[in-house]
Amino acid sequence: MFTVVPGDGSGHESGKDGSPSLIDEIVREGARRMLAEALQAEVDAYIAAFAAERDQDGRRLVVRNGYHQPREVLTSAGAVEVTAPRVNDKRTDPETGERKRFSSAILPAWARKTPKITEVLPLLYLHGLSSGDFVPALGQFLGSSAGLSAAVITKLTEQWKAGQRAFAQRDLSGVDYVYLWADGIHVNIRLEEHKLCLLVLIGVRADGRKELVALADGYRESAESWADLLRDCARRGMRAPVLAVGDGALGFWNALREVFPQARGGRCWFHKIANVLAALPKSARPGAKKALAEIWNAEDRAHALTAVKAFGAAYGAKFPKATAKITDDVEELLAFFDYPALRHEAPCNRTEVKDHRRRAVAAA
């Protein structure tokens, strides 16, 4: 069920490390599959309930009839394309004489945006992927009004759990991650009391492909939570990345030094830009955002340092706190410039990947 490497890895990314777009893509695909399987289960249950009703020739009155035209449903992770199954119900109402029609309780016929699908499903997909517990997905998303039998609900949960187990236990020894991106995602929907966030690890291969490495429940600032996640990855064969990227407030850094001490740390520009802009008045944010882009989008370290000085000159006098967020972490923020080969080469086999990693370490 779960896609570890979405698409072909060539999609456009919104952040410097690409992480927000990748998470959205993973969640959209997971939500689409969960929704499709739930709709299929709902239709199967409806048809099975009237399997005994037949016409005078012995043919069933309620049968499958292909699929509806694909349509998009808006979710908090973006638009999800849905292809709902169709039902041919030939029964008639004895009082009115009108044909009976199947109506999905999960996804109404003309719905394009519903609270359950918009807010709950993508987050519950992440929760299920991190913990293997998909019961909240059926309880909060499908709800009792969906009319699914206990047997159908059990079948769906077991199907999703099997996919989650395969994802969580897969061998990582055959993949070389050059960059590793880490963050804690807080969800708005409280699945259980004191559940703080989902810990996310996204790896970038030497050829530039990005993929979800691991996802687990934990505490964002807890070094032990991150260490448990990294230890599990190490047990499954993952080697230390050359560069790990994340927000400066994470407990991830202590965990990284414990489990993969040879990995170098770098700061996430996606978080840093948000922190800098939050320390500026609204009137100064557009210009500052453009100036920050000149730094992280520079062609090399020398040009990036020049852009850092320009940012300090423009904003240091009036907004010293915002400027310090860049100047105090400049080495970590520009760490990826120390590995130019990693951004331009695309190794195609294991030997080339190992050579690639050796050159990167030597460059440090």
C-alpha cells in the first residue's frame, strides 16, 4: 500500500531540501489509496447485502457497473483524484415505483470537499503509517454512518497494517543516502492524549532521488525518540548519511551524534526562512524573503557568503534578531555547499555511489 519513492523522483520541490513537497506527495498518494479501498469496501458490502435479490430470470438485481469518471477531492495535502466504483441497482421502491440508487456515505455523489476527507484522512494516513494503528482512520473518517460491517472494517485494517509492516521492516542496506532530512510534524487532530508529533526522516540518494525513510510517533525535541528511530534504521542496514539537515531545535542532533557520529549536520532552510520572517514586520518580509533566496540559491559558497553579508547590511541595523538567525548559523546553513559533487553527479551503480561518498567526505 505504501509508496516509499513517489513517482520517478523528478518532481519540482518547494523547499531547498524538497521535504515539504515530498511529504505532501506521500500523503496524497496514501490518502488516495485509503479512500479508494474504503469506497470499494463500501460498494462490496452494499452488493453483498442484496445478493439474494434476483429477477425472474435469476439474475442479481444489484451488481457492479464499472467506475464513475475520475474527479478531484480537495484535502489538506492537496487535490486527490478519486475514481469511485459504480453500482447498478435494478430494484424499485414498491411504494413510489422509482428505481433505488446506491449513495456512498463516505463520498457523496457531487462532493468536492468534505471536512472528513479534507482534514482527517491525510493526517490519519500518516498516523497509521507511523504506528500501524488504522482504527482511528476508520472511526473518525468512515464513522458509523458509513454502514460498513465489522468484517469489512477488519479486512481494511488488516490490509493497511500489512502494508505498514512491510514498510517499517524493509531492508535499508541496499540504499546509500547522501542527505538526510529530519523533522517533527504536529497534527491538528488529536488521535490520542499526549500524542505530540510524527517524526519524519527523508533520505536523498546520490542521484538526487528523494524518498521516505522512516516515520514514527515521538517527541520532536526528545533526543531519545529520535535515537530510537535512528537505531531502528541502523539495525535495518542504513549507513550514515554524509549530511543531515533539520531544524535547530530538534532533539535529533544529539541522537545523530550518538547513532551516526560521522554524519555532518546542516540547518533546514525551509524552517530557517520561516523563523527569520517571523522576526520581521510584514512590510519587510517580501524583500527579506528575496534576499534569503539569494543566499540558499547561490551558485557556490563564495557567492552565498556575499549574499549573507548583503543581508546583514540591509537588515542588521534595524532587525538584529532576525539577522542573527542567519549569521549565527551560517556554517550549518551553508554546509551543503561543501559537497558540490553531490548536487551535480548521478551515480548509477553501487561502486560509483561509494566513490561519490568518499569524495564528499574528503571534501569536508
